[in-house]
Amino acid sequence: MSQSVFAIADQDLRTDPIINLKRLSDFGELKIYRWGNASITPDGDGNGFADIPHDLNYAPSYDLFVKLPDGYWSPVGAASSLAFGDATATIFGVSDEEKLRIQTIGGYSKLASLQRDFRYYILVDKAEGFNGSSNIALTGDRGMKLSEDDVNVFEGQEYQMRMSTKYRSLQYFKEHVVQETLSLPLMFSSHDSQDNIESQYVDFDHGLGYPPLFKAFYGSGSTLRKIPDNAYAAVQASDIVTQAYYTSFEVVAKCNSDRVRLQFRRRSVFDKELFLGENGGSHFPPGQLISAVQHQPKTITVTIQVYTENLEGSVYGE
Amino acid sequence: MANEKMFLAGDDAQNYWSLDYADGYYTIGNHPSNGDMDGAIRFPGVTGSGNCQEARIFLFVNDSSGLSGKVVLDMWGIDEDNTSPFGSDPLGRAKTSESTFWEIDPMPLVGGFVLSKNVTNIVNEIRNRMGWSSGNAIGFLLETHPSNTPHSWFSGGIDDLGVGMGSSISYLLIREQAAGNFSPAPKLISPPVLPGPKNWGQAQSYPGVNVFEATDDQMYYTSKKRVERIIEEIDVNTTANVILQIPHGLSYRPRVTAFAKSSVSGQRFDLPRHMPSSIQTGPEGDTLEGDIESNETYIRILTTQNAQVHCRIFLDEIVP
């Protein structure tokens, strides 16, 4: 691949591998448009929302973190008993051409009725196939821009810029990309009482002294998946199965000023109605195993990518 | 070796014994006419040897005194290497030193039910006998306890009592490894050594902030750190509940992000989006769910509704 405009290297621009080139105009960069704080005090059912308006005229990409009652920050995106204490409660972000909306969905336990604090990042980069003009003024800017191929840098929209000194970059130290392998053991339900639940976590001390924006992933088998991930009621591209109550599996990550904690939780359900045949219910056929769900032993590679972005730091554009 | 195994007493009449009933049934408890009705049950073909982590006996009950009172019993193993079929009264056979006390609350009999008890110590004692071999039979003796409520009893056995429950399902369950509630020790990764200040490269501070004095928090960009590099952005349309596979042409699993546009509300959702177990209404009535992952060949996207998806592929390999 050619370096069509410029590149910044750590050592020798001619010999550094691409991964070590700090800035390379062949590739686009995420550009932060504005970032700030929001809070929601949900209603008695745990439902509520907060709107953060923007003037981009298209639906932007975003990053969204919620502060948990234990003081940790967690990326939102899935129902989570680990993050919210209730697998039926959750928090989502959605965007359109006018706003970023953060929404809480109350669960059975109504834990979501607690006030929630958020840090949001709205990006210049799109969340949709938009080809029109944004509302961002393109005149009077100074600095440096690099447009996509075949886009006139003087006329191109901001979202068509591979980089622009007008916007903050989302950056990280290469030392802050950390991988670890976790061994999750075989597990299954007990037979006469309760579901079994087990969890495994890895703590990564990031050494930054503030709660950082981070992204986390896990590799299981041949696929790479994003965290948070949850299969309580989820569809999974791996098997297109609508996961039932029995196959509960979730992965969450959260951070504070000391560490990023990445946690797996698995649950194997005991179904008394099904397996004891009470009230004339059906019996399982001889030869069938008993646990409603057995989680097989797994070795999982987790990756945590920590950015030098303070979730409790200064804001811009609120 | 399979971790979880189930061994049936089955429909063999010689696997059950009752002091008072005909062959093919076990009994336990106190009967109005027969008095205490001790019993026995046998499970042939038990595999494995040495200690297991969990063993449970499940007694299929198809006749009982109903709600009259508690059934209370002591249960032993038959202290034999390979318990032979119950062609004759087994109640006098040697007992294991391990036993268990079992107090069963009154319960209705509606079409039969199953009772369960942990017998790990008994099974381990037998499987640790010098003469034990995998595949041998294990027997249990059921002896009515003095605290049994008078006239409270139950029985089960081969399936000819007409309760319509199919095959008898009294069974012995053995788990060689019982990992329930097992949580491995957490791992801790120490903080990395970050690069020190550099006097070369590129740095850009906020407007109005001296770039030579700016803190990290006041920087728009500095070449001592990396940025994520976007290889490509693509727009695709998904069909509800059909996995869309997009070749990415890389030799590794790239990091990908995606936003799905709901056909209901027009909102854009960050994937994966998993609704709670009891789906509740999302923003403006949306229940869209979706998932995204990558392997070494494809980006794979699944949405529960037809959706437009904006996908972003990053250069950097996250998991080798």
C-alpha cells in the first residue's frame, strides 16, 4: 500500500512496519466532535432518557460510558446483570441526525431507577450511509486536513476527512493494548436447588491515574467479539440462535482510575418444572443429560485497549 | 471420560426390592397395613472408579400415601464390589460405612414425581473398594427411620402401575467433576511502562493552549501515541435473522464496529445490541437486536429486523 501523502514514524519511515507508523494518510482516523457528561433520573419503572443535541445533520458514531454504583465506568450496549445488577435492565445509546439519545430500560428489580451518570463522545464519523452536507461550516478553518481519495479537500465534508487538526483524535499508547488468556471451566447447574453461576475476571492496572475510555474484545474459537456482550436474550451471529434463558453468558468490562476489569459470567439453569416432572409434567428421556445448560470448558483470549481519554476529565461542546 | 453420566435402574424387576410389595418395586416409609416397608434399588453398569465429585440418587415415585406426612429414611450402599440382582431379599446384605439421612416432606402425587438425594460419599466408598471395576453395579438399601410419620410411604419401580409416565426413571447420576459455582482465581496484569516525554514528533494542543505546556488532556493529537486507523467504511443492508457475511480480505480477525439503522424508528444502534431477557420497548418502540463479529475471512452481521448497517473496519489486529 502506498503512502500517498505523509506518514510519521517512530524510527525509520522507510522501514517501520505499518503498525508502528503513528500517522499514515492511507487510513482514516476517528475524530471526536464533542464530548461531555449527562445524567438520567429514570421514572419509577426505571425508564428514562437524556438527549444530547448535535448539529451534524446526520447520525454520528458515538462512544458511551455509564458510571456504575461501585464507581466504575462501563461501556453501554447490552443488558447486564454484572453491570446493572439485573439482567432485565439495560442502557442504550442511539443517534439520529439531531441528537444522541441515552435511554435506560427498567428491569424487574427497577434498579435502573437509580440516577445514572454518563460520559458521551460524539464523533464526526458517521453511523450511517449519509452522502449529504452536514451543518458544520467549512470556511475559516485553519490547520491541516486530509481528505479521502477523490475528494477535494477544500470542498469535502468533515466526515470525508481521513484526519483533521480541527478535531481531537482518539489516541492510545501501544503499551496499553493488553492481551490475556482466560480458562473458563466446565460448569452446569446443581440438580436439586439453584442455578449455578460462576465468573472469571482479569484486572489490568493501566497506571493512568484516571478512569480511561477503553475498548475491550474477546476471541473465542475463530471469532472476535466486542464487549459488552450478553446472551440472555440475544441473537448471536455465531450460531444465529436466539439464546434462551438457559444459555446465559455475559461479558462486561469496567474501569476506574486504577484498573480495567474484564469479567465473564456464566449461568447454568436448573429447571425444576422440566426435570422433576412435577404436576404431571414431562420427564426427560433416559440418556439425556440433566443440566439445562452445560457451559463447556473454554479458553478465551481477551484484549483491552486503553485510550488516554479521561472519562472524568474536561468536556467540550456541552 | 464423560463428566456427567446417568445410570438407570430401568424396567428390570430384579433391580428393585420391597419388603412387602411384589418384585419390581421398591418401597419406603410406613404403610397402614404393612407397617415399615424397607426397600432396595440397584443400578447396573456404573462406570468410573475412585472418587467422583458428585453423585445423586433420583427415585421415581409412582405411588404414595400423598399428603399424609413425612417419609424419613436412612440410606446405605450395599457394601459389595458388584451388587448382584435382587433375586432374593437383599435387605440383610452388608451396608457401607457411609450413609445418609433423608427426610422428605409430604407432597402430592399427581402423575408421579422424582426425589433426589446426594449420595456422593456412599458411591465413592463403593468405587474405592479393592474389587470394584468400572461397569459394576451399585445397590442402595432404604430403611425406614423411627421418626417417619405413621402411614406415610411411597414406592416406585418398573412401569406397570398404569400412571402413564413412560419408562421408569429412577437413576443414579454421577459427575466426575462438579464445577458448579466454581470461579477461577482472578488474574492481575501489572501496569505497563509508558514512554517518557519526547522532544520530537508532532503535537497539537487545544486552541488557546501552549503546545509545549499542554497536558495530555489538552492535546488534540500527539505522535507519541497511536490513533486507530480505519481501513474501510461500508454500508450494507441486512435481512432479518440472516447472517450477512462480508469478506474483508485481511488475514486476521480485524476490529470492526457497526451501527444499524432501525426500520421502525430510524435510530442508529451501536452493535452488538442485546435487549434484556424479557424484551422491553426500546427507544420509540424499537426492539431491534443485532450482533457483529469477525473471523479471519468475514465480518458477520446479524440483525433481528431488516436494517441498513454502517460498518467500519480497522487496521489494527486485536487478537492474533
